[in-house]
Amino acid sequence: MKSYLVMLLGCMVCSVSFAEYKELETLKQSHRQVLKEYAERLASIDSKFEGAVKFGQALRPINDETNIDLSKLTYQSENYWRAVLEMTPKDSSILFAHAQLHAARGETAYADVYFLLGSLTVGKSQ
């Protein structure tokens, strides 16, 4: 529960600050770091969630925005869609990871959308 509250707070802070953030490179770097944490978390969950594990493994090698192919990692990836379906309605990890991908590229408007979508489902019951 605590981690969901931290994620939700992080989303609200990011949504408010993105539009006025002057140091975009610093922002992108911080989101790449958070993305690495999501990658490790997803890659290490129970192996029965194969899509989430493989999606996390696909996120691991990202270390700068130049090698992020968002379409290949998300919409065109069977593992991404499987991971989306494997997560419970209370778990917005995949949406938050998707938001972090956009933020790591400096695409703050897209990141805001995914942060908002994720925050709408965090902690909700089925």
C-alpha cells in the first residue's frame, strides 16, 4: 500500500512540474533511474507472470533516450500486452513504467497521460 501511495504522489508531482521544468536533461535522467527500478521490480516478480517479467527484462538495458523504441517495447510487443493483462486492477506498474519511458525521452505530455491513467487505478478494487 505504501508503494502505491508513493507512486501516486510521484505522479501528482510530475504532472504539476513537467510543464515548468527547466532542466529537461535532469528530468530525463531521473526518470531513466526510476525506469531501471521498475525494470528490476518487474523482472523479479513471480515467473507465472511471464509477460511482466519479460517486459521488465526488456526495460533493463535502457540507459539513455536514444535507444528507446517505444513502439517496439510497448504497442508492438506481445510481452507488453501480456503484462497489461496480467496485472490486477490495483497494480498500475505497467502504466507507470510506460509513463517513465515517455518521461525518460522528455515527452512530458505523454508521460502525464500515463501517470494520470495509472493514478486512476492505483488502489481501486475490482
